[in-house]
Amino acid sequence: MSIAQSDKEILLKVEQVKKYFNVGGGTLKAVDGISFELGKGKTLGLVGESGCGKSTAGRTVLRLYEPTEGKVIFKGQDIYSLPKKNLKEIRKQMQIIFQDPYASLDPRMTIEDIIGEPLDIHGLAKGEKRHQRIKELLELVGLNEEHASRFPHEFSGGQRQRIGIARALAIEPEFIVCDEPISALDVSIQAQVVNLLKDLQDKLGLTYLFIAHDLSMVRYISDSILVMYLGQMMEMADSDTLNEHPLHPYTQFLLSAVPIPDPNIEKKRERMQIQGEIPSPIDPPNLCPFCTRCPKVTEECKKQRPRWKEVERGHFVACYHVGEQ
């Protein structure tokens, strides 16, 4: 499924990807059948509450986690079918920016060694060429050459995330998973990092899977948005359509929680409140995962998982209360 993309434009195709974990109480279905297509130079926002499986989905797409089922077709090649020894070449084209800029940088390494490590692993540059590449990367993310000799503890959270971005860019990837890259940062810094990511996308032609729970920021950077709940897809549409015309009750709840900058409007606005309990993702029954919290729930919702359907061109939803055109 795609949102107005031709086959030639598709860089990444994800088909029914699942990631299950065996835990003490049964099988944890962290990602339970997600599918999407992502065009070259585009951004797909992946949103949902904490624990919905967003980060697991991103890492499974990159095959940092081995999938339980499904396919990921990158530039026409199924990366899940490749032997592990052949993944090194794919890693040059698919990278990740981690959520926590404090934990993702080795405190014992200088910034030059942190950014240069991917160059060393892939044998792309040595000596003066390596140093020049690191200098270019630092300048690309808004830092200086003098920062190369310092250690991570000498930088702020926003600067550390810029270093993480430089490391991801070191080997010139085409596709980057941004795993909640702004959630650990101060609000004043978040916009700077998102603007940097947008600028880099324009300059380098990058393709992003942008994972976050802040829908206002996701709308700003994303061309399309996929909403997840308990490992399953709830709704997907282009960014403006999903924000202005959400169809799934869960998406409506998420958008209701986004604050409005105008204090007069925000004060008068009536927010939707989610009631009920979140069901366990361990061995879940075959029903709508949101039925325990949905105000529109019916007996049909409790009997069978709703099918994923296209109700408008490029607008997909899994809900019994949304009709087909």
C-alpha cells in the first residue's frame, strides 16, 4: 500500500512485518503485522503511545531485531532473505538515530572517533581523508572542527544529538530511522533538531522513518503518518489529511491531546478523555485492540480484529465504524 507513490519512487516497502518476543507469560506481540511503502526523499511519521511498538518496528525494519515474519524490500531487495554476513553493505545505506543522546555515545571515545567509527568499519577513509570527512560532518550538523577532540560529557543534549546525526550520516546512507530523536531534548531544542533533519533531507535527498509521540512535530516533518496501537496499525494517511480529518477514534484521541499554541482557543477547547484499561500485548485475542478504551465499541469489535481498508484514496484505517467508499 502506498500514498500516491509510483513504483519507481518507492525506496522501502514493508510487508506484514511482525516481531514477537517469548516472555514468561506467553508471546509478546510487539509488532503485529505492519505494512507501508516509503518513497525516496519522503518522510513517514510513525506515532502512538509509549509501548505501542514504534521503536521495535523501526529496529525490525532495519533488521537490528530479527523479524518473526514479513518482508522488507529495500531498493528491490528483500533484506530479510540476506545472510547476516551480507548485511554489511545494506548497513551503509540504512542507518538509525537513537532516542537517547546520552546513552548512545560512548563516553570513553572522542567525538572524532565516534563519528569516524562507521568510516573505520566500512573502510571508507583513513588518515587525513578521514579527518576531513569528520570535519565536513561536524559542520554539516552545525558543530565545529574543534569539537572533534572533545568527549560526549562536554556537550549539551542537543549537541550530542547532532553528533549522533553526524555519525548516522558518515557513510552516506539513503534511509534513516529517526527513533524518537527529540523526545529526550528540551522543548526549546527540539525544533532546532527537527529543522536540521529537514535541511539535511533537502540537501542530501534522505528518506526518513520518523518515530515520535508528539503529533504536532510529526506533522511538521512528515509527508504521511502511520498510527500504531499495541503493535497494530490503526490509521494511515498523508500528514494534512490525518490531522484535519482523522477517522479512527484512537487517532482522534491523540490529536485531542496536542496542545494548541493560542491560549484562548486552548482554554475553551474540550479535550477527549480515554477511559478503560490497556489490554495486555501478551497473547492478545483476535479482536480490535482498542475496544477496551473506545467510546464507540460494539459487540462486533470484540469478536474479530477489523480489517485494514482504504476508505479514501491514500487514507487507510482499521475500524468497523468507518465505512468504505
